[in-house]
Amino acid sequence: MTRKLLALAIFVFLGGFIQAQSLDNRCWSIDYETWNTTGTPSLYIDCGNDEAFNGGEELTLEVWARAYTFAENRKIMGKIEYNEPIDNGYVLGFENLHVYAEYFNPSIQVVPRPGDGPMAPDSAFTHLVTTYSVSSGKIQSYVNGILSGETTMFPSTALVDNDRPFIIGNAPWDLLSYQFYGDLDEVRVWNKALSQEEIQSRMHTQLMGDETELVAYYNFNAAADSTVPDSGPNGFDGNLSHSTHESTQWMVSSAPVGDLTMSNMQDIAAAWYRSAENYHKIVTDNGLIITTLINPLEFRKYVVAGMNSEDGIATDLAPENPPADYKRSNRQWYFNCASDVSGSMTFNLEDAMVGDDFPMDDDDNQYALLYRADESKDFRAIARPTKLLSGIFIINDYEFKDGFYAIGHSSEEFPIQGFDAISDIKFSNLILAPNPVNNQLFIDGAPLNTNLSIYQISGSLVKQVKAIQNQEIIDLSDLNSGIYFLEFEIDGIKTTRKLIKN
């Protein structure tokens, strides 16, 4: 996507139409090519020098990073007082596809990087964590939730306080030589050494902000201009240097991180591009398997899924005019995903603990995949199983959508809602920005070769565009000010969006 398209996409949050959940999750982005050709400014976030950042006996640094390349020596965050030699502080970064974490204090002088955790070389989003613990005597680093290496400290002593600021995006002692470029999201600082279980349980979802031992939390969702709010308990807001430079912006994040609703789910897992190997699926023991069609280098795509841990069956939240003896799995699976991600879902009803009152071997047409966009809505039946094998419910060729899913059953044919439900799935990730619009409208998430028709509020057709691409800029400078309706159509499936022209 060009920088022009990215800039337009940002306008969505300013009051335009918001369809995709991922718009609520933003990151800090630095475009390397622009940065490198327009003065290489020093870009960093200064979060202040409060003593809570000093670390002491325990510390965890956590971040999602998508670097322009991991095959360099780049710093992501740290707090260091510079002396000759450096003798106080800490830093997290990467070098030659490996985690790079160093800690300094007067007793140890230098603790080298704790192990070699290989990272994907192709600009993939990677979850990086480093922990420091005096009580265990260990420094540990994690890549995508897996322990990648550790160092034993001797003597095991606390980090000593310093007066330097906590810096994100650059080396805290040298703001010119180790500039990070790429995308950063979900920067978290803790005054405890998180366990691997704690890291894995929260890495794919946003925090509430009041978690125990959380020092600071920068998710960038409310960042604007130079102001970078701290969503943690202490309000250590940061300030972005050179915030008006054309190489940097706050943009929609592609880190595989769910929303706050996801934080209330259990067994949270994600599928995203991690390497050329097949890591792009979710396998659980709660009844759900997701296999995506994420291809190599498609690092903008992801699916995050969790579940509500309920067992048995329920009869509430029924679709309109429910069929006879309607029942559903009490277990619901919640999804957050990027736009244009498709694949298959397999539900194992036995693992979903539906119990003996939920039939496993009726005709295919007596089952339905149920969906609701959020907790305020009832379910609707959107699809029959592509294949049903004695309690194994398979849906193929599905374009994933944010929301809750369950499995429904009836003693008669389960009616599937028509094109209204299908169109919501087909166009689930459609984005129009900005709205209201002046001249150029950015369209994202339309299926390839969608036809676009623009109507006045009176119903008169004023413009048609045939076979638009997934991402498109439409010139509307020839339209008068007013309200219009945009109709998107592909293969007989249609959806309509309202647009205001200034």
C-alpha cells in the first residue's frame, strides 16, 4: 500500500464509517524509504524518567514489532544512563534476526544478550519479551511466546536507579545511531518478571490497563500528533519527537492482537504470518480448529480467537423465527481478524462439551453455523456445514469476520438467512475513508472485481465503477455536496453504504 493510501486510511477514526474491528487497534509506524530519503530524523517517544521505570529487582519489557528488516542492530526501548563504560540501565532490541537484550548495573557491568531466538526475516510481526529477575538469578528472552534463551546472573543484584528517560523507538543513550523503523504496537513495561504462561495468555489481546505490576502501557490507539497516552495505571504519557515528519504516522495495526472483549475470553490464540513454514493455523482443545489461507509474506493478515468456556447447550439468542426445537452450543468462540482473511473452521462438538442432548449425526440441513457481531445481538444462521462427520462440523471457504460463533441444531431443516447474511460476510471488512469526503474516497476491503454504483438520495444513479480492486481511490470531485448511497455488488451479492460529500 502506498503512503497516500495509508494516510487516507487513518481518517476513518475521525468520524467516518467504521466497519472492521482492526481500525480500533493502531500502531506507531515509520516508513524506512521515506525516512531514509528525507533527512533521517531522530524519531523516538520520550516517556519521562519516573522512578517506576528503573526496574529494580524485577523487570519485563514486551512489544509487538514488525521491523523493516531484523537483520540489523536496532533498539526498541530502554532506560540507560551513559557513562564510560555504560554501567546502569537496560535496553531491548534485535540484531541479525535475534533478540538483543542487555542489562547494566555496577555489580555486573554488562550482561550479554540472553540467548539467540531467531526471528522471521521478512518483515513479519514478532512478539518480543525480555525479563530480569534477581530472585531467580536469570535474564530470559522470548520470541512469539517461546523461551529463546537465558543468562544466569552472578552476582544477582538489582538494577540501580538512574535519571534518564524511558525511550521507545531508539537507543536511550544514543538517539542517532540505532533508529528503529517499521511498526511497533503494544509496548508494555512490568515491574515483575512475567512467566511464560503469563506472557502467552496475554500476548494476543489488549490489556485492561489495571493489571497487577503493570508500570506503563502504550497501545497507541489514542495517540495523536506528538501525544502518546499511557493506558496503564500511572499515566506516564509520552511525547513523539518530529511527529510532523512525513515518514511517521499512527496507522491501523496488523499485529495479531484482539480487542478488550477478547481479553475476557479463554484459550486465546492467533494465526498470523510468522515464517514461510505453516504456522498460519489455530489448533485448540476447546472444539475449534482454524486453518487460514494466509500466504508467505502476507504479514498484514491475522485471526485471533478465544472462547467463553461454557459447556452444554442453550436456547437463547435465537435467530429470527427460529426452527423447531432450536438449540445451540453454549460455548461461543470469539474472533478478531484483519480484512480479507479466509480459510476453514472445524468444530469438534465433543470437545466443545455440548453434552448428550445435542445430536451428533442428523442430516446436514439440520445444523447451522451461527453468528452475531457483538454481545448486544442475537445469533443468525449464516451457513450449513460444508461437511459433517459424526460431530465434526466443517466450514470451508469462509471469509473470517469479527464476532461470536456457535453451532445450532434443529429437529427440522434449519433455515439459513439469505443474501443479507451472506453480504455481511462478503463485505465484512469494507472500509470507506474519509466519510464525509471532499474529493477522493479511499475504499479498502472490497472483494476483487466488485462493481460500485453511486446513487443520489433520490435514487438516481450518478456514477458507476466496474471491477474495483481490493484497495481503490475513487475521484468524487465531480459530485455535488449531499448524501449518497454506494452499492457494492459481486456475483449477485450486494451491500449498501451511506456517504456524505462535502
